[in-house]
Amino acid sequence: MPQTYRVAILGATGAVGTELMELLDRRDFPLNDLKLLASERSAGRTLPFKGKKLTVEAVSKAAFKDIDLVLASAGGSTSKAWARTAVEAGAVVIDNSSAFRMDPSVPLVVPEINPDAIATHNGIIANPNCTTILMGMAVWPLHQERPVRRIVVSTYQSASGAGARAMEELRVQAGAILEGKEAIPDILPHPLAFNLFPHNSPIDEAGYCQEEMKMVNETRKIFGDPDLKITATCVRVPVLRAHSEAVNLEFDEPFPVDRARELLKSAPGVKVVEDWQKNYFPMPIDATGKDDVLVGRIRRDLSNPQGLELWLSGDQIRKGAALNAVQIAELLVTQKLLRSAAAMAS
């Protein structure tokens, strides 16, 4: 009989948590039990899974008993509080927060880029930041052929990056403005409907916000190049779901546009979307709910003979978070790096 596993989702009631449930079902992950964990205030709620209603439990030390795999998406403080507990109980943790990403002992993995890194895990594997994943998916196929020397990226980040409550806040604000009322921010620091603003994460002494430095440091770690030159500007925009990015790449020599397009068309998890006559390129509305990162508007940088420009859109909740985590879990299964529930029972 095929091996099956006991899985827990930590942060099950959030936007990424519910997406994880949908993906485990749709991709037929080999589980024989699913436990939903969240905070005390969410305990007792029920969520549908495979035709059943599962009850959400409050996270506790006892909740990790006999669990093989924990998919954590409840924020950095929660992961720091519970990830080691889950590992001590015998589980492997795939963490979607920033808590362990830059820990040298924790692999930071995008399966299409550095799948072999999971073999080095000591119980915890980190899921990169959403903007980092989406950019990496588009840049890595080109970097493999000709190493990129510098990346300049500007992001256009949807409300979903701040969670389900931020998405609802955008809906409410849009309705308020259309009724001639004031858009009052709560989850985000400024009104987002019909507005945009630089990412509101803390800013360092150099003037870069935390989100921008995540892209810099995480990309270097995933690509295995600590000296890779990257600069980022991250912006929150009034889009419900799916981020977009404008990416400028510099190489040591010119990169033929046709070759770049060919490489991206054959890259796993990437879909090239270009209709130059109709001026139709990747858009959040097309990327929403899709697994692939949409890439297009691939062109030479007129200001730099060694430069290449591209534009992308990708679902922040899907490939930017939940899908990447489930793909890591699937790698753990195929590489036999998870315990089986049957083996535990015996």
C-alpha cells in the first residue's frame, strides 16, 4: 500500500491556510489525516475538506503528537513559538513565515530552483517571501544559461499579501469611496482603495523596507550567490490578489530576447503571455487562481546593451505561498524524507 501521512496546517483559517487545504485535496497529497490548528479564538470553527467538516483546534504542544508534516502559515511569532515544538514531536515543518528564512541551518526552497536543498533540513524548511518566489521563477531559467549580474525590481503587491482581512478591507474601502464616504484604514496604515503606497514594513537606515530586503537576501540565498547585486522597490497596490513585478536584468553580455523567451516558455511553472499587437501582457486578473507565474513583455533594455526587461504577474496566495509549500511537501514524500503514518502506527 502507498505510504500516507498525518498532516497539520497551522494557521488553517487564514487565506493561505484555506488555500493549503484546497491544494492538498486537488493535488491528491497522500495523507490519511488532516489536523487544522489556529489560535484560541478560531478554535471550534469548522472547515470543509474532502466532503467532510473538520473542526479547528487551538494550537498546543499535544496537537503535534503523531504528526508527520506541519504546514505553517500563521505568522513569524507563531512559527517561532511552535515550530521547534513540532519538530521535537517528530514532524517536519514547512514554514511560510519569515521566522527561519535567513537561518543558515534552514533551507530556503523553491522546488523549481533549488530542490536539492531540502535534503539538508533539520526539521524545518522555509518557504520564501511571495515576491521573491515569483521573481525567482522568471529569473532562474535565464540565470542558468547566463548568470545575471544585477537585478532591479519594482513590485506591485496586492492586498492578499497582508492577509484575508486586508483583502476584505480593500473591498469595504472601495464600496465606501463609491458611495462618497471616507475610506478608513485599519489593517493597512493607509487607504488602499483607489490608492497605492510604498510597502509599509519597517525601514532600515539605508532607506530600504523589510519587504525589499527580503527580496535581496532571500534571492541571494536561493540562488546560492551571496554577492548578487539586487535592488528592490516594493509598492502596495489596490489589487485583491496576485502580485506583479517589473524586472530589469543585467548580464555580462547581451542576452538575445528570442532566446530568453524560448527559455521561459520551456521553464516549469512559468507561462509566457505576450500579444504585442493587442498590448496584452500578464495581469493580476489573469494570474489569480493560477499555479503558473505569468511572464511577458520580454524586451531589450534600450539604455543598457547587457540589459533585459520583463514583466510578470503571479498569484501571491498560490505559487507565492501555499502551492510552493505543498510542492516542497511533495518533494519530501518522493525523496522519502517524511515518516509514514503506517510506520508510526506499527
